[in-house]
Amino acid sequence: MTGFLVGSAIYILIVEIFDWGYHYIRTQKILRSKKKLYKVQHGKVILNRRLFSATTYDTVLSVFQFISIYLQISIIIVAFSLLPNPFTFLAASILLAGRFRALNEIGHNALHGALSKNYSLGLHATNYLVQLPLLLPGIQQRMYSHLVAHHPNANQPLKDPNLEDFKFVGLKAGISRFKFWSIVLYPISPVGVKQTVENIIKLLIKEFKNTPQLALARIGIIFIFLGIMFFFGYGIIFLALFCVARMVFYSWFTWISQLVEHRWFTEGPTIANSSKYDKEIIAGRPTDYYFLEGLLLRNLIFPFGDSYHLIHSLYPKVRYNYLPQIDKILKRFDQKYREHRSLGLIINHNNTHTALSELENRLVRK
């Protein structure tokens, strides 16, 4: 078992080094090239997005990245088995939920064609390694809800499914501070967990009725993973950790990400009648996460570039590795981009709005 842990850790480290090293070198090459990275028109930065798209190397790397995340999941399960107690169970569940978020976000990159140059490979990997084993809707449903319903209609009432999720739990202007924070914590409340379980059951029942082939594929994938875990003696541990991580903490982390990715409940008609660029600027804002808070958030809640959501909204086909550099460019040359900037998730820094306090100030009645 020690050999597995050490070998997996070495593999994960090598993949991380190659991912960082290749994209650091490529970023520096792009910055030094004679090609125009961007142009500034009327105070607005227009990025040459083709320079930052996925390459053939990224296609190969993406396969190793999926394996790396699954090895991280395995390490968490094995580590807990070596020291099982309520505190390590809680820690393992939280870490496992963070790796589920990593799977979701690497799949999110694939959804936009930003992960791999081979779009079909990215979609199939996401379907069979993310959507099906994590009890999430199949890739076709995710593509429709995210690419068709959400992205063109961010923050527009009756159009954006994310906005409708918030209305379902009572998030709106004029609520009390207690109500606001109870909504922030909704997925880990008994009612929220019950809703998550019910949604999964409804999804599976609907899938068996409408797309039985997809349902059978899901069963096959789940049995493969369960078979591997039970073969090595970790079946019960895996099931217990999976249930808590998936039904409680993963749902909560995803909810937090959704709460702060846009400036929700800004003026709908204003957004609807604006240009695409202005729509995203009105509905979004950059948020910086620093220090230990930033380290935790980027690994548990906002992995694979999810912390740079405004850039993603502006340039969805840009691979996550390049978002920090583009963030620097936009902050320097694009005044509108930095107009609604926030700092941190909850912890206030230098009297600047946090990602959640910005939403709280807009919705909580004074």
C-alpha cells in the first residue's frame, strides 16, 4: 500500500509539473511573439483568443489529468482507511468533494473545447468519467443547460437556469441577512441534502424512461468503480465517503461557486439590451483569492480556473492555464473589467467587497 501511495504521489506530481511547465513556457512564448495578443478599443480589451486555445499536447495531457484526479481520490480513500475516526472521515469527505469539483471543472473546460484539441474526446471523457459516476446529468443535457440556456442568457430572468435555481430557494432582493446566509448554507442543511437526493432519484428515473442506453452505461460505470473498490477492500469506506462527499459537500461547493460566479440579480433589462461584452461585464466581476484562503478555495471550490469566471464568460474557449495571465492584462488595460472587483470569498481584505458580501449587500434589506 505504501508503494501505491508513493507511486501515485509521484505520478500526480509529474503531471502537475508537466502541466505547469508546458503552459508556462507556451505563455512566455506567446508573450514574446510578434503576434498581436490583444488590442484596446474605447477602453475595452479585445483578446486574440486563438493564441490561448488548446493544443494537441493538451489533448494528451488531459487524459493524464483525469487519471491524476482519480489517483488523488484513491489516495484520500486509502489515507482515511489508515486512520479512521470521525474527524478524518469529515476531512476525507471534504477533500473528496474538492476532487469531485476538480472533475466537474475539468469537464467544464472540455464542454467549451478548452481542455483538448479533440473536442469529441473531451466530451466522451467528461460523460464517462464525470457525469455518469458522479450521478450528474448526461453530457447532452449538460451541454444544453450550460451552453445553450446559461451562457447566452446569464442573469436574465426566466432564461438563465442558474438564476431560476436561486429563485427556487427564495434568493431575491429584500430578504433578511439570516435568510441570505441560510440560503448560502442550504445544500448542507437537512432540507438541502434531501433535495439533492430527490433530484438524483428523479434524474435516474427519468433517464431509465427516456434514455435507457445512457442509464445502462451509468450502471456499468458505477459497477466498474465499485468492483475496483471492493476488490481492493475499500468498498464500504468508498460508499460511505462518496455519499457524504457527493450529497453534502460537493453540492455545497458547487452552490458556492454558482453563487459567486456572476453578479446575480443585477438589472435584467439592462443586460438584455447590451452588447455581449457589456452583458458579461454587468453580470460578472473578477475576484481575487489570496493566501491560505485562496489555496483552499482554488483546490476545493474553484479548481481549474473557476476562480476566473468573468474571463471564462468573455472567452469560454480559452484553456484554464492562461486565465491568470489574461486577468493581469485585462486589469491593466480594461477599466470596465475591474469595475466590480471583489477580494476573497468571506474574509474581508482592505475593506473591499468579498464575492459573497457583494451579493449580500445587493439583496439584503437595509
